[in-house]
Amino acid sequence: MSSSAQGAIVNPDRKHGSNEAIEQDQPAWETKHKNYKGFVAGVFSGIGKLSVGHPFDTIKVRLQTSNKSQFKGPLDCLLQTIRNEGVRGLYKGATPPLVGWMFMDSIMLGSLTFYRRILNESFFSNPSIMALGRASHRRLDIAKYQTEKKLPTIGHAIAGVLAGATVSFIAAPVEHVKARLQVQYAPDKRQRLYSGPIDCVKKILRAHGIPGIYHGLSATLLFRSFFFFWWGSYDLLTRYFSTSTNFSIPAINFWAGGLSAQVFWLTSYPSDVVKQRIMTDPLGGSLNDGERRFRRWRDAAGEIWRKDGPRGFWRGFVPCFLRAFPANAVALVAFEGVMRGLPE
């Protein structure tokens, strides 16, 4: 891999971690390469990740939002989708995330850098707080962080939560539209409520206004609060690989990013199941898509528990888990190839 990925951190906003490189201790725009190269490479990285990862995501969402009687498991869901809708059925709802990720990445990484700096300068560099931290966390070398002005792991975790909350206001409508398109099973487009993402947005706006587009925002905020575990574990794994292995920096970023993505999904997956149920719940009214079932987050969670018990909160986890590394690897290969190929 080229040196362009050195010092990179993985952006967790794209489910299972794409490898869009930015400097961990510097603002994203402070890089050896011209800005346009990173932007163009990021677009191709997103396309590569989407090409490999979106079919897994479609299977995941369909399993999360369906009854057990509809699909026996991930393989049955895959075969039924291809049999009834063709391979194109696996890519339903691909346009919103492809377009939305460009904005989501920019906001996510920019706000992450901002929150890290604020936390480091205003909180973790405060002598009185450092003294308190020294008393309660003896294993943490506070003096080292204060001298080197590096954010401790808990700071990275908190910054992740704040950045996740910030980007949720972009992610919620993107994921909402994507989910509704993914659960349209009719092979004939004329039988579908929405002909595409633009049609979906227009119809929801016409029937329910802006609140309709942001249906599921609170569930998105809760889901992305688990970025605490993603960014916290990423920092811990990066430190471990840096001190205990001979991995190159890009390899450290890749493995730390991939493994921390699994930590994130292991902790957050039940909340994602509830979020998908809410986002695919009929909105009712003049939209004529059915009767709304879930008025609150706990209504959706309660139905899952009553029908399927604890296992219901893990339905669709296998394709979600399997998607992580292949999507991550393709994204990194695409990013590095474009960065090397574009002129300075």
C-alpha cells in the first residue's frame, strides 16, 4: 500500500468501516496529497464498498424487518431475492447511501476532528481533571498524554459519540429512504409504492412533510451513540498493534478498523434491528402504505421481544458480520489505486 494511508483512521459511519484515510492527529485537510485526490479516491472507495457490501446490507435489512416465516435464514433470503427480483434486487436502495456518504463522511470526519480538539484542549488537558483521572485510572499514563497532547482512549470514544450524533441528522433520512426501498419485494416496478429514491422522498414529503423524512431520527441517534465502542476500541487496538506487532501503519489501520467495526456491531446490533423496524413501519395517512404500528422506540422493541424473544434482536446479524472485511478491503484497494493513479 502507498504512504497515502499512513496515519489513517477508519470512518465508521459507513457500516463496517471504509478505509477513507485521514490523519489521526491532524485535520483531514492537512495531507501530502491535493484535496481533490482524496475526494475523488473517496468516491471510488465508496463505489467499491457499495458494490460488495450493499447486497449483504439488503439481506440484513430484509431479515431484520420480516417475520421468521418469510425467510428461513440469510441464504434463503438471498435465493428468494435473486429468484423473484434478479440480482438487481440486491441493490435496491443503493443510490441514497452512495450519494449520502459523500456528505456523511465530510461531516463525520470534520466533526470528529473538531470534537477531539475541543475535548483535548478544554477537558483532558485541564490539570485538575488530569489529577482526578490519575486518581481514578492509575493504569493510564496521564502525564504522557498531557506532555504529548494526545487524547486518551476515553476521549476518542466520547468524540465518536458526539460526531455520531452530529452526522445522524444527515444519516437518518438517507437510511430511512434506503430501508423503504430495500423492503419493496414486488418484481414489477408498477406494483411498488416508490419507483426510486427521488419518488420516495417526494411522496413522503407530500404526505408527512420534513418530520416524515426524519422518521426514525431518535432511533438513529441511539444507534450511533454506540460509536463510543467503535472509536474507543479502534484507539485501543491501534495502540496494541503499534506496540506489540511489526505491522506497517496501513496494516494497523486496516486490522484495527476491521476489528473495531466488529466490536461496534456486537454492541450496537440490537438497536439497529429496532431502528430498521421503525424506519420500515408504515407512515399511514395519505401515503396509503398501511397503518402505523410503532409510535415509540419501545413499541418496536417490545414487538420484537414478544414475537421472537432475545434472538429477534440478532436476526440478520450473519450477513452484517460477513460484510465487514470484504467491503472494507475493496474500499481500501479502490482508494489506494485511485490515489496512486491520479496526477499530483
